[in-house]
Amino acid sequence: MPSSDTSHPKTNFLKKVFSEVPKTYERINHVLTLGLDVLWRRQAARIAAASGGTRWADMCTGTGEMACYLSRLAASGTVIHAVDFSMPMMAEAMKKPEARNIDFVVSDVKALPFPDESLDLITISFATRNINLSSDILTHTFAEFCRVLKPGGRFVNLETSQPSSLLLKKLFRFYVRLLVKFVGKLISGSHSGYAYLAHTIPRFYPPKELSDIMCRAGFKNVTYRKLLFGVAAIHQGMKP
């Protein structure tokens, strides 16, 4: 498994960005997606929760939206861990009413503090682009997720994607280029953070490529569901 890569320039940059945006992070997401990110997270949470088990972890939890949705769906006795390397983001998450039911863990997800085969479920939402330092590093990170999952454990990934239609792809990229930097900076005051977001969204993997990376990391039965003509997707895989 790869060690924690806290010295990587992109990691340090992201720590700085996420220290600037916690208070406005969710509001900007809702504005930019016209509220669809809420529906997509809830949909991914329902898919994830249906897999059962008693120990779940939400990776790169940020302000804890997905962890909170999971806590509402979890059966009594389920332990939910929320993992992130940004203390300012997690501090915002801890203000939520559901936080009392969540175990917050400060960690780089590339080197998790969980024993082998200790979790039943892992989720990550709209953060895979941030840990995509390269396809190899993303593969190793997903392999780390696989390591800590029990056999039969599930991994559910919600992320922006690429529409298969060339016209829709061009329209999607035009929308991102036109609004993300402007709206993000206007609301948060962080120019670099939302310039980065506008840069990464059009360059992230289409759904089949992300499926292949999950398979290389050790997951089986990998499937995906496109959302809004492919501008986002929910992937899921199982540890054999």
C-alpha cells in the first residue's frame, strides 16, 4: 500500500483550499448543480445502505453530507466513520445534529488507520477527483479501500463524469467553464479553489475508465449508473 502522500504539491494545495471554503462549500455545490447534488448523494446513500453491515466509512467526508445521510439510513448499532484530512472541513461537519452518531477520523485516505477486512461499506462522494493525483495513485488508493473492506464489502463512488454524447459533453464543459470559477469565487472568495474545480471536472475519467481503475484495484462486479445524461455517475464494486 502507498504511504500517506502529504508532501505531494496537490495535497498541500487542497489542504489550503479546503481551509478556505468550509462555511460556503455546501451552498456553492447546491447552487452549481441546481440542487441535484443533494438528490444524487441521497440516491448513492440509499444504494450504499442497502448493502447492510455494521461498520461503514465515508472517505473524504468534507462537511459530512454523505456521512449524515448514511447515519439516517443505518440500522441501530451501525458504526459510521467519517474520514478526512481537513480539520476545518470536519469542524463544519461536526456542527450537524447527526454528528453525535458519527466517528470522525483525521487521516489521508491513501493510508487508512483501519485493520485489514474491518469495514462492511465505504463511500466517497465528489472527492475522487481530488485524490486522483494520477491513475496509478488512484488505483493504489482504491486498493487501500479494498484492503480495509471485509470480503463481500461494498464500495460506492459518486463523482462527476463525462457524457457519452459529444454535444452534451461540449455543453457540460461550457457550463463548467462559464460558471464554476465565477460562482465559486463570488460566494466563497476562493479563486484558486474553484479555478481548480473547473479544471478537474472536464478532465476526469468517463465511467468505463473509472470502472477499469476499480477493477485494477481489486474490486469485482463493478457497475455504474449514469446521472443526468452522464454528467455524474454512481459506481459500485464488491471486495471478492
